[in-house]
Amino acid sequence: MTLRFSSCNYSYGPWRPLVLEDVDYELPAGLTILLGPNGAGKSTLLKLAAGVARSRSGSITLGSLAAPTKAYRREVAWMPQTITAVPSLSVREYVAYVGWLKGMNRRDAWERARDCLSRVELADKENTKTTRLSGGQLRRVGVAAALVHDARVLLLDEPTAGMDPHQRRVFRDTLSGLTEDVQVLMSTHDVADLAEDADNVSVLREGRIRQSGDVSAFLAHAPQGTAPARTAEAAYTALLTS
């Protein structure tokens, strides 16, 4: 099953300018990094893919499933930029609740929540109220919640924001164990998130996909003579200014 955008347009109102324009995009297999400056439309693209917003025209499908139907949303997991703590819920309860909302029975969601918290190194916090977590810890809870129901597509909006270097490494190790069975689309505006284990790079600028391909195709946009340590940054800059 492949996530596909077909001629999608989106605006925040009938008389507002388009945020996304004529987007035709097929999510590649594996881990895809979605790069783009602030305001490019990355979060909007992920919201449409998650089925929590509707495109003004065009369609979004996952195999034979169309967004934003309930069956479609069961196959897609979304981690938004902002993870909101729920004062009444512990960390494990929070993750299990997300699983239940996605159609899991209560017992399976409860057991699966512990497994997912272990994967993001938060098993020791399972009984802690979400309001007592740091920002980085709360984002890792968001990752665990996105993993809990075994979705086919995982959408992550700036997931490493607020994480320290160790937490970022744990997060990337977690992703590397998923991509054989799950398509992952991870948005960022930071080329430092172009990890060595990424499979593909897509670049969104001014509401349009400007580049999509494997990592080597992305890096090929860097001008000749660019220092190796600056290749990703130079390629990104070239795509934003061309």
C-alpha cells in the first residue's frame, strides 16, 4: 500500500492563498525526510496525509483507502509538532488511549503501550503523569503513541525538536527498525536531520514538491567543489533558491 497525493490543493479558506498547490506525490518506501523552510507547508501536508484536514481539491489515498475515512486513518499514524500533556493521564495511559482511539481493544492497547515506551527509553516513566515530563520526554511519548497501533504509514512532524543528541540517536535507532514494514515521512527544516539511515529526501518549497528521490539524488544538487561536510546544506540551499 502506497501513500499517494493526486493534484492536491489546500488553503485555509475560500479566499485565502493556496498553502499547497497541485501536489502530486508518492511516498517512497523506507524513511523519507521532508525538508522545507518554515511556512513551506510541511505540517499542512502531514495533516492532509493523516486525514485530520481535507484537501480543497484532489485526492489522497493509501492503496484502495481514501482519506479521511476511518479505515484510512487506522492505517496512518501521525505525530504533530505539539504534544499536549493530559493532566489526568500517566505516560502509559496516554499511549494506550491513543491506541484505543485507533481501534485497538483496551487490553492490547495497554500491553502495546509498554512495549512502545521501552522502544523510546521511557519505560521507567510509564506511571508518571504527562504534565511532569520535560519537553523532550513528552515528544518521545508522542513517538510511542504514533507507534502503538502498528500503522502502515508513520507521519512525524519535527519529531526531534527539543531532544538532546542521545535522545535523537535513540529515536533514529527506533526508526531504523521500522522501515522494512512501514513507510515513514519525517518533516524538518534542519538538514542535520538528514541522518545516514534515511532512504529518501523530498523538498517542499512554496507549497510544491521541488525534489523527491533518494539521498544521492538530493546531494547531487550541491555545487561542484562543495566541502563534504557541507554537501547536504549546499544541496538544500540550491533547491530553495533555484
